[in-house]
Amino acid sequence: PLSVDLERYYQTENEDENPFICSQPRENGMRSCRSVPTLRGEGGGGPPCGLDYEAYNSSSNTTCVNWNQYYTNCSAGEHNPFKGAINFDNIGYAWIAIFQVITLEGWVDIMYFVMDAHSFYNFIYFILLII
């Protein structure tokens, strides 16, 4: 059994600027929970870590453990992208996000977040909103 204290859900290094947004199994989003990137050694610039916890404990090598492989559940996070400014949690924030899309400022980021979480075909709504 795994006896390492990991965070409950995967988070990127710079969660506010580059959040990991994944799709629930019932949705058809572009990024699923299985899309968590492989951990890389030497501060993120080294080769990919390939071992699991058991193989690392039973060997005497110097490679690293891919801790990210143990993140298998998706859940709503505590924070929304861009310091909570971009979300559809209530009608007020939804109108702000829609206004941001209409003004063409940062609309691509919002579109990618929605596509990751919901469906690839959401780009159609964004294109129609802009036109």
C-alpha cells in the first residue's frame, strides 16, 4: 500500500496562471483526469520519471518516481483561474466572462478552459459570440 502523503488532487506549479482543468467522466472534455502530465526530474527540466513507488523502494537506482500517476480522481477545485475572476459559478461572473469574450481580451484562454472541462465543440459558441 502507498504510504506517502500526497495532495488529494493534482495541481500545477503555478496553479493561478496555468490551472489543470479536467473533464468529469460524463462530459466529453478534451482533458481527462488521466491527462495529468508525467513528472519530470531535476526541477521539471530533466527526463521523465518512470518508476512507481514500489519499484523505487525495491531498487537501488537513481531515477525518480512519477508521483503524478497516482492522481486518478477529478474534482472541482477550490480556486478558479485568474484569481477567481474567470468562472461561471453565478450569473454575475458568467456575464463578466461573456463580456471579456465579446471584448476579445483573453477570450482564447476562457475558450480553452471550457473546451478542457466540457466539450471540444464549445468553440462554436465562442466563434458565434464574437461574430
